[in-house]
Amino acid sequence: MSGHSTYEPKTAFERWLDTRLPILRLANDTALDFPTPKNLNYWWTFGGILAICLVVQIVTGIVLAMHYVANSALAFNSVEHIMRDVNHGWMIRYIHANGASMFFLAVYVHIARGLYYGSYKAPREVLWLLGCVIYLLMMATAFMGYVLPWGQMSYYGAVVITNLFSAFDKIIPGVGTAITTWLWGGFAVDNATLNRFFSLHYLLPFMIAGVVGLHIWALHVPGNNNPVGVEVKSKADTVPFHPYYTVKDAFAILVFFIPFAWFVFFAPEALGHADNQVPANPLATPIHIVPEWYFLPFYAILRAVPDKLFGVLLMFSAIAMLFALPWLDTSKIKSMRYRPTARWFFGFFILATLGLGWCGGKLPDDVVIPFGRDAVSGEAVGFTVVMMSRVLAAYYFAYFLLVMPLLGLFEKTLPVPDSISTPVLTKGGAAMPSGAAAAPEKKG
Amino acid sequence: MAESAKANAHPTADEDPNRRDFIHIAALSVAGVGAAATAWPFIDQMNPSGDTLALASIEQDISKIAVGQQMVIKWRGKPVFIRHRTPAEIAAAVKDDHADMRDPASDASRTKPGQQQWLIVIGVCTHLGCVPNFGTGDYGGWFCPCHGSVYDTSGRIRKGPAPLNLQLPDYQFTGPTQVKIG
Ligand code: HEM
Ligand code: FES
């Protein structure tokens, strides 16, 4: 993308403003005239969907904060007050609570899109890293938000997650405990913890908005990747963002709102846990505690390991893999359309991640494939959820640490078109795009 | 460096990189120390406040706990288990004193002399902090519902991901059926 601007001020006022604060020029160049590959499919609409999700969370969140009380004695009842007494409070809370799930659904699709089409590769590494930072901030925000209603799941979610840091006691004795005490502001999760989580839950979404700004900046330097994975060669490969993608994104957002509204109005508690309708009780843990669905794969990895420190480190490294990916993948070809073998590994990767999520929701000793019954107790024995988690976690890491580095060196790829506008090759063709477009004037 | 003596003799800003460097380093050091000194209160404010630290000890009457039962009380925001063990539970714990354990400890070291029937432990799983359930799990002690840690009737870790035995709070018997915790 040549950085040059196509903005022409139309009125005297716009000319006047343009020489003082070229904000209309910025808006025009990023959201209206921005040259965008003409072949983007619906997987590319999730960026716009995510932006809307953030706005929805911020608007509903600020409204909830007008009625919510961040105090361990009052929090649970203030949420009930929102649900029963505040005008439209139930709807606004259900939009916020289910909105978090929809946000994660969208971000997982968005990340999977990036993995499949190689959007993390040069020259988009910084763009990818900023995306990973947003994902981390989202997890922190959602975790702290889930603590706020101060139900049993809220409470024990906070206990388990903050205690992850106590694992560091094994590296330097005392350090882990010092960190957890500092996070809690006491000797256990308590009022001080709830109060600070509220402060941070309010702050982090605005930090996300800031990083989203950087993410879009980093997008607009190299421009969008596209399903072919070949960089834009000429103007013939692009269309202006408006109206082509404003309309496509708007349509996708409306479709996205259908399941969103279905959850809010018809199954608002489907993704929640009944135990969170019980006020927090520091003296008794519910029989089966599970995190929100969007954390389940990581939870399964944590539980797959019998050692505390190693389990915690492995869980964090599962996320670190995403950060390292641009330097792990050795293939120069971006889109997996032209990497048939990689496509299979990718498909299994998605299945493994979904499988881990399934394991995360089950009890560790549940039997998946029974081999028979225990002679003494009569209970089923066989392949358990922990064992399955180990197999799937092994594949998860192997995908990043073995498949991505090695496959690029050995795989047989399909011929890659010279440009976006020539997706069908005339003959054999170069495996890699050459410098100049074959026929820049040709229309696709 | 050979020049420095000469340069010091004729100190002018342009000719003297060393003095300029010194000023930069000095200014940055002062600013760095200042920044750290300013940051510290903003970090330390998150540590337990004075009133939280002041939560001292509590006294508890334990006469109502039947043999084979436990009482859960709250101390410093955490559950404390006071368990009135049966002779069978004590025997099982003592029998395993030399079993292969992750965090070896004898049963005697976890109770007060002459008060073997009372086991008093902090009810926080040493894995990730859940409250283990009484009387469940393979060893009849506690079972943690979160990730499946199993503790025996002495509160020692026997199975699952937790690294350590259930911790012992500071406590003493202030009467035959009266304990002071903390
Ligand atoms: C990245 C954006 C955000 C995400 C992912 C998020 C997520 C969550 C989640 C998962 C809950 C728990 C819902 C429940 O189960 O009840 C929650 C609660 C809450 N959030 Fe947010 N939130 C976001 C932004 C905000 C913002 C900007 C505010 C503004 C102050 C806010 C204020 C609140 C309040 C007051 C509650 C407690 C009431 C309740 O539990 O419904 N949130 N949030
Ligand atoms: S918190 Fe008890 S097993 Fe994890």
C-alpha cells in the first residue's frame, strides 16, 4: 500500500480543518478509500465484528457500573438488583454476560482465520503480536468481570487463577506467596480483591481499545492479507474499503447479532453455571468447578500435568506459542490453500483444541473409552479425560513446535498464483509470486 | 580517555564529551531512582492493609465437634478445618507415616502431643486454593473437587497435583475443649 492519501477536502471548512487537524483525511484514508484486496471472504468480517463487540461491552459495562456495588457484602445483591429492579437491567446484564462469550467466539474465529491464511507472516508480525496482546487483555478483562457478581463460581475462579502464581514458590520460595498476597491484598480472595478487580475491569477495556488502534495502524502499513495470501500487486487487485467492505462487514455484523440475540433473549444462562447463583462462600467449594467455556482448553492443559509448577508453565506456554508462531513457521507460502498437507495438520489442530475444550469441562477421572469394570469397586476403567487431555495437548504443542518449523521445509505445495487477479494459473506457474504482476491492467 | 585531562583543563561544552556524558548519566540515575521511589507506593498499596494485617487470633470452643466430624471456621479469610478424628483414622494416618509421600511428615508432627484426636489444618488445597471436601477420596481424609488432589486423615497430600500437605496454622489448646488459632 502506498501511504499516499486520496483525500480531497470538498468545502472551505474541510480545507481549513485539513491544514490544522487532518482528522477527516485520516478517517477517509483508513475507513473509506483504503485500498483493500478485492477477494476477502467472510472470514475477514470478524475484525469488524470484534470492534462492535468491544463497543457493546463498553456501553453495557458502563451502564452496569452505574448500579453495581463492588463490595463483598453487597456485590451479589447489587447484581440481583440489576436483574430484578433496574429498568431493563436484566437485558443489559445479559447482553454484557453473553457479549463476553460472543466476543471470544469472534476472536477465536479471527485467530483461526489468521492461522489458516498465514496472516502472521512477514510483513505482518507486529500486527499479529498486537493481536495476541489484545487476546491476553481480553482474557484478563473477562476473568475479572466474571469475579464481579461474587457468586461461588466467581469466587473460586478468582481463587484458582490467582493461585496459579503461587507455583513460583517452587522456583524461589516465598515469591509465589508474595505475589498472591499482593494480588489479593490479604491472605485470601476477599473484599480488597473484589474492589481492585472492579477497578481493573473498568480500565482494561479502554487499554484494549488503545491496542486495537495500534493493531489497525499496523494493519494499514502492509494492508490486508487475503485468501490467496499473495500481496497486492496493483490497483487492479484492490477495491476501496467503502462501500465494498463497509457493506459486507455490516451484513456480517447483523448475521452475528442473530445468535447473540438468541442467547440474550432465549438462553441467557446457557453459557453460565448454576453455582454462580449461589453467593460466594469462602468455606466451601462447589463439587464441580469449571471456568467459562472460552478458557476450557487451557484449563485442560493445566490439569493434564500432575505437577503444579509444570502445569502452570505449560498452560502459559500454550498461549506463548501464538506469540512465537511467526518465527516458528518456515513456509514462505501464506495461504494454506496452496499447502494441502498443512491443511490436514491445521484441521487436526482445530479438532485438538476443541477436544481440549471438551476435556476441560469434564472431571479429570471421567472415563472416555471404557475398557471394562474395576474388579473391586465395579467402576468403569479405561482411557480417562486426563489421558485424552495429554494426547491432545501433545498435538497442540507439536503443531507449533514440530509441524510448523518442519513442514515448511519438506512439504509439497500447489502452484501459487502470480497475483490476486490471476488465481487460475495458465501454466505450471511460479511457486512463489514474482516481483511484478503478470498483467496489472487485467480485471479479475 | 587520554584527552580527558586536557579537556578538563579547558572545560567547554563542545569539546568535552565526558562531562556531558557524566551529566546525562547523573541526571538519568537521579530520575531513575526518583521514578522507582514514586512507583513503590503505587505497587505496595496493593499489599494487605493495616486492618487486614491486624486480624489476629481467634478462640474456638471445640466441645460440640463429635468424633468423626469436622468444624470449619474462618481465620484471616481462610477456612480452618478442626477435625475430631476417630481412632481408626488416627491409626490409618500413623500406619502410613513411612509410606512413599510427596511431602513426608509423621502424623505426630502434625498434631499436639496428647491431642492426637484433634487435627487442625488450614482448609486450602496447596494446589490452587480450593477448599477440599471432608471425608472423601481414597484415603478418607479430604478430596479437592477442583483438580482432584487427595489428602489422607493427617491432611497429607497423597495423590493429585497439589505439591504440599495441608498447612498447619499456629494454634494452642487454651483449655480441654478450647483452642486459640493465630
Ligand atoms: C473487553 C470488554 C469486556 C468484557 C470481555 C467483559 C466481561 C465481563 C464478564 C464476563 C462479566 C460477568 C458477567 C456475569 O456473569 O454476570 C462482566 C461483568 C461486569 N462488567 Fe464487564 N466486560 C467488559 C467491559 C466492561 C466495561 C468497559 C465495564 C465498565 C465499567 C464493565 C463493567 C462490568 C460490571 C459492572 C460487571 C458486573 C455486573 C455483572 O456481573 O453483570 N465491563 N464483564
Ligand atoms: S485446587 Fe485442589 S486440586 Fe487444584
